[in-house]
Amino acid sequence: MIRTAIHALIPLILIAGTSASNLSAQSSSPHAAAQATILFDELNAATAGSDSIQYDGPLYESFSTGSNAVSLTDVVVKLAAVATSKDAAAPRGSAHAGAQAASLQPRSNGSITVALYSDSYTRPGALLITLGTVSDATLATSQNSNFDFPLTTPYALQANTRYWIGFSTTNGSTAGLAWTNDDTGPGAASEYNYFQGTPYPNSGGPYQIRVTAQPTAAPPPPQPVPTITAVVNGASYLPQISAGSWVTIQGTNLAVTTRTWTSADFINGALPTKIDTVSVTINGKPAFIYYVDSKQLNVLSPDDVSLGSIAVQVTNTYGTSKTFSVTKLAVAPGLFMFTSRYPAAVHLNGTYAGPVNLISGATTTPVHPGETLILFGTGFGDTTPAIPTGSVFSTPAPLAQNATATIGGTTVNAPGYLISPGLYQFNVTIPQLSNGDATLTLNVAGQGTATGVYLFVQN
């Protein structure tokens, strides 16, 4: 047989189209610790009055977030016990305001519930979380005391959104909620008094409440995961592979480095099944890896008699990809190509075959009828003797089954040899043909290479 140095060019063809300029490092920066911020603070403002919280008159105070989402961490309110009167919860400004009977005593068997509510068209909306309760017994001993409701788990608040702190009673309990005419506090929006189910906006001023939150930390960047988008024949780029064939895997986050194998990757004369942190399985068996980068891997399919739809999976620093299915055949012949139209072909003198100026920076010349041309491919099947995929060898092995080439409609013998792992060489004699492009296919075991491939002939 005739061997040529063209096989040194095949690895470049395998990884053609990969650009280092398209690769970028994945990095993240630490976030500064979130600092507490006051959304609303009237707690220490001068007291101008007090509204009663009663079973038929819950009270609400609104506050608003700013341009950033935050997490609610603490609410402090100023409460005091007051005597019970059915009119104690009448809205300020109504005919019943201030009609509280001072001679009556505060209740002692109920409690005040403090909760967070959503906004519904500038009125209190749905209950979001209950912040806590204050019993009548506790209120009875307090004089406008501060009651603190820290959240064990901060509650996420959306940006640029109004929320409400609501005060309601159980079992007829009554408490006074101090209010101030200072309505310039941060987040101050409006008050609502619900008297016997009817909402009344109050205008006296914000209640004495402090609402504390912390900035919501920016979510960490999503952890990249290896993702396979295509598995194809490494020569033809068709979605069919075979044992011992070169396979191209395309996707994202397939590797964190970009390189081909080196001598240091070979152990005891065997091709590597891992480069850096990248490994690949095909039908559960380790593949042999030649080239890795973030968007493409080039591997040799391991020996395996299974046919049909099989699973391919990539593992690297980021984790393990989901499986990707590809069709595996007994043979999946493909020709390596100089361009999408012309194959990687070499004259016996070592120069490249093809139309003039086919490859930038290289000399290419047409083929001539009667000459022997050398072609290269992968996926052509077993050899005699058999050579295990993944082993290094020096003596070419002929194909176990005869191959033919059909050139411009004429079929000729195409003796084939496995000359290096996954790479086959074919020596083809060009029949008598007219000048111009002649169609080319190679066939073995009933399978042919892709159509749309041509040799440029010149007599």
C-alpha cells in the first residue's frame, strides 16, 4: 500500500471551525455582605394621637420599597392598652371619633395580631405572613411600648411595590396604635381603618412603626453544565457513527480547557479516555478523547457490538450532561473533506488534489484519469487482523470487507487500510472521465459515503 503524510492534516480537519476567539473564561466575583436598611421609620416621631384597634376596626399602615428588591427582616410597632368601647375603632373624623369610655377596662383574654399584607389598588390586599401577636396581658402592663417582630426567615419584597402592616384583634381585645402628623418618613404612603368592614383612609399621619429590610443579594450566576447539542460522524458530520469511528460532539460547557492530546496523556501505549477533567461515554463505554474545548469534542467511539440508538454522555468539572442519542451502525463510512464539496485527497507525489487555489496557502491541482489518488475516511469497519480501538499501532491493517469507489458513475476497486486510530486510507485509480467535477462515493458493506462530494478532473 501507499502511505502519505496527509494523515497529519486530518486532526486539523477534525477540529476545523473551532475558534479560540469564541472561548471565554467563566468567573464570578464575591458579593458584599447585605447591609440592613430602614424602609419606613416613624417609631420615634412625636406622638400626635392614637387610634384604637378593635374587632370591627383593624388598622393598616402602608410602606413602599425602592428600586431594588429587599428582604423584610424586622418590624417594630408602638402599642398601648386602651379601655373597651364599641365606638373606639371609629375612623378619625367621624361622628364617633374619640367616644371611647375611659371608665371601661382593657380586655384581658384576647390578643393583637400584626401581619404583612399585599397591596390591592392602594388598599390592603391579601395576607402574606403573620409577624406575631401581643396578648392583652402584655398590653395591660405596657405604656406605648415598642413591640419587636423579627423574622426568623427574611421575607422577600419586590422592588417598587407597596405593602401594608395590618393590626387586628381577637376576642374583643383593644389596643391603641400611636400615630404622628409627621408624614415625611421614608416609605410613608397611607393608612386605612376598616370600620365594620368598610375601609376609611385616615389622614392624621403615619403610625409609629419601623420596617427594616436587607438588600436581596444578587443571585449567583447559574452554574454551567455540560450540554450536548449534536453527535455526528467526525468526517461526514452526518448523525451516524460506528465502533472505532471518529465522532464529533458539539454543545456548550463541554470543557474548561482547549487542547489536543499530548504524549503525556498516553498511558501504557493506550489512547486517553480523559483529557484534563473531560471524559465521554458512548453506550456506557469510555470513548478515547483527542480534542477538547467548550463547544466541541473529538473522540473515538469504543469497540462495542451494540447497534441502533445509543446514548452519549459528557462528564467534566461542571458535572455530567444529560444523555444524547445517536444512531450507531455496523459501518458508518465518511470521507474527510477539504471543503464541503471536495474531499481530502492527495496525489502520489504528496501534493493536494482539487481545483486550483482550493486551499489558501496550499497548492492544489486537478486529478487525471489513470492516476492513483489517495482518499481518507473514518467509520469503514473491521480490519484483518483486528486492531482494538484505543491501541497505538504501526502496521496498517487492510479492511475486512472490500470497498469500492464510484467516480463519475464508474465503479472501481478502492483498497482500504486502517493507518492510525479511526483513520482509513484508500488508494483509488481514476477512470476515464470528462473534464470538470465528477461525483464520488465510497461504499463498504452496503453503506455509502455522503452524496454531494466531487473530484475535479482534468485530462
